[in-house]
Amino acid sequence: MANTTSQQGHKAEVRALIAAERQELADLLDGLRDDQWDEPSLCAGWRVREVAAHMSMGFRLSLPATMGQLARARGNLHRMTDRVARRDAAAHAPAELAAFLRDGAHHPWTPPVGGLAAALGHDVVHGLDITVALGLDRRVPEDRLRVLLAGIRPGGLRFFGVDIGGVQLRAEDLDWSYGSGSPVHGAAQDLLLLAFGRRLPPGRLRGEPSHRFTATA
């Protein structure tokens, strides 16, 4: 019983973190200039507006609609999400895209695998896809980062195509490290982006192997 209560308490905490992240990102999106919506994000091929549209897809599309879109994409999830993000980014004004995220702050959607922690990761990482690409100095709160950093596993790195063989990730602003080998130093949220397959803008990572995870200038 005590273990069940503890698990329920943890789930409630993560749900609260998800809601706070969505609400804060909605406020941030509301404050962007018109031209910033058309700037490239860290998600390859997506502008800020496609990322914003994608972030609320999971709680705007019903399960039948999602399955229909997946069938149209011949079962290719990446093709489906790309098509829907581009469609919705074109169909909705920036204010609507921000409102979708705010209105869905407490929606129980989670990705196909990973549960609530994966839902939090989806929000945090896509938020960083926007803010880092735009050069905005938004710091993700530590409690959200710790949940996500604690969940980094070899299987997740492989899923996102990340090879950290011979590398140890070391956060400069938190007591956290992962892996073994030559160190790559950076802010915890930048290392989180690295673990989710993003290439960081030049100058955000330090250490001899950092070029492996840095975008070409």
C-alpha cells in the first residue's frame, strides 16, 4: 500500500510538472514576434511553428484520427507526425497554436512508450528546440530536468540515434553525469537535448568530443 501511494504521489508530481511546462511555454509562444515563428528550430526541417503545432497534436487528435493519419503515412510514425505538423502549422495562427498548448496543460496524453516521464520529455525538449534555436535564455526548472536526466538509458539513446561511446556527459549546473570516457561539459538542459538527438549550436558544449554533438556553424 505504501509503495502504491508513493507511486501515485510521484505520478501526481510529474503531471504537475507537465502542466506547468505547457503553461509556461504557451506564455512564451504568445510573446514571440511574427518573424520568429518562421525561424528554423533544432528539429531538422521544422520551423518554430511546426514544432508548436506538433506539441499539441497528441491531445488535439482523437485516437481514430491519429490512426487514420498513421494509415495514410503507411504506418510510418515520423512521416505522419511531419505531415500533421506541417498541415496544422499552416492552418492555425500563432495565437491558436499557443492556446492549444495552454488549453491542454492538464491533458493526460502520453507518447506510445515511456508514460508520464516521456510526456514531460516531449514538452521540455520541444520547448528547447524553440528557445535554443531562437537564442532565448529560458532555463528549464531543475525539478523537471532531474526527472528527465534520471531516465536516460542506452535504449533511449539508440532510439534517437545518439552515440556517446567513449564520452561522459557532465552537467555544469547540476550534480549529474552519464557515461564514461572523455568528458563533454554543458548545461544540463543542453546535455538533455544532446541525449534526445539534437545537435547544439556552436559554443554550448565543451570538451574534446563536443564537436560530435555540435551543429556546423
